[in-house]
Amino acid sequence: MNKYGYLIFVILLLLGLLVTTFRTGQKLHVGFLDVGQGDAIIVRTPSGQNILIDGGPDNSFLSQLADFLPWWERKIDYLVITHYHADHIIGLVELLNKYKVEHVLVTAHQPDKDFMYQLWQKALVQHKLESTIVRADQKFIFADNLSVRVLSAEDKQQDFNGNSLVLRLSYGQIDFLMTGDLPVEGEQNILAQGSLVSSEVLKVGHHGSKYSSGQAFLQAVNPELCVITSGKDNKFGHPHPEAVKRLENSGCKIVNTQNQGTIRVISDGQTISY
């Protein structure tokens, strides 16, 4: 073997070691990306699978995604769309040009006359992809100790936010509750169904809106960490002081992308760090 062949061999060996180390670290990495006023959450499992929840209000989210994932990674195993508001899906159109997407999960709410929905459907056709409609109580198992359960997948609410796809991600003894833009009424419906919602990490509903994060819901979730995804000086005034007060009263640590940038939460299945 000449010196150039040996050098290539060493480089490939080191890359293999890096990949193996990353994939066997037994850590779950969840990134609440700093996309301004919008949502984009990336989950990287211990085995190296990527779950993306929403895609922000513009293409700038792609740089945040690239910073979070290993530089060689160009695959999204599961893309979840909570609902079809622009601040959750605009960046996904360009995502399909940059990454290979294996599965797309959505609610049954399909607003055929909505412009953003139509734009997204055209992108799916262009890339030969189809959406899979999920239902409440459906469960996706990624490993013996890693799963996602659908808590709400409404399709009959007049307001898009009320149809938000709500997921509970469980890794060992640690749970993440992803609420999309769900309002209080949706929270109450989940509680009325008797769904298990207690979670160490709560993605605060609707960017900290006054009309989300009700007291009863927060009491049931009992989060340790509350993550707000909102943009600096946004026109909606998110997070609203009343919502922040309810979060404070719940006793959780509050973090916000508009102040802290991308928030990375790491779990070994027993504890979380951030």
C-alpha cells in the first residue's frame, strides 16, 4: 500500500470511528432550533435516526439544521408536520432539495384550498413522496426504550392550531411533550381522554401564546424544562406574560430560543442536560 492509499485508509477509519462513536453514545439529542418566530425541532436518536418536527418560517432553518446534525448527514428518517401554518412549514420545501426524506407524518386535516398546503403538496409530488396520516394513540417504536406516541391528531377544528399534531417522545424514563400550536381547548381534550402527558420537557404550545399552556394542563405535565420557540420582537408579543406566569407557577425552568438561540437537550434515558 503506497502512502496515499494508507492516508485514505486512515481517514476512512477515523470517519468510521466518529460515526460509530456518535451512533453508540446512547444519548438522545433534541434541538429546538432558533428559527425566529416559528417551530423546527430535530431529534437525533442514539442509533443515528433523525426525526424532524416542522420546518420554520423560511429557509434559514436549514443552516440551523446543518449545524445540529453531523456534517455528513443528509437524511431525515421521519418528517412530522404538526399543521400547515407558514411558520411551521415554509422551510420544508427547500429541505426536500437538500435532504433525503424517508417518511412524512401528518394529521388528517388536509386544507385543500390553503395556499401553503397546495405549495407543500406540489413539493411532495415533485420528490415522489406521500404523506402518512396518523391518529391519536398511534405509537412508533424506534428501539426497546425509545418511542413516540401520538396524543392528538385532530382534523375537524376550524382553527389550524386546534388540529396540531401532539407527540410524546419517550426515551427510557425521560419524556418530551411536543405540542405544536395547540390551544387550551385542545389541551383540555387530551386531558379528558385520559392520555398520559407527564413529561420532563415541554415544548410550550404556540410559542408561549396567552391561549395555550393552561394551568390544568401544566399541572398534569409537571415539566422540569419548558422550551419556548419564539422570535425576537415578534408582532404577536410571544411569549405572553400570562402564559409565562403560568409556566413559572408550574415550577419549570423556562428557556426561550429568542434569548438563547438553539436549545439542545441531551438525555441518557435517566436524566436531561441542556
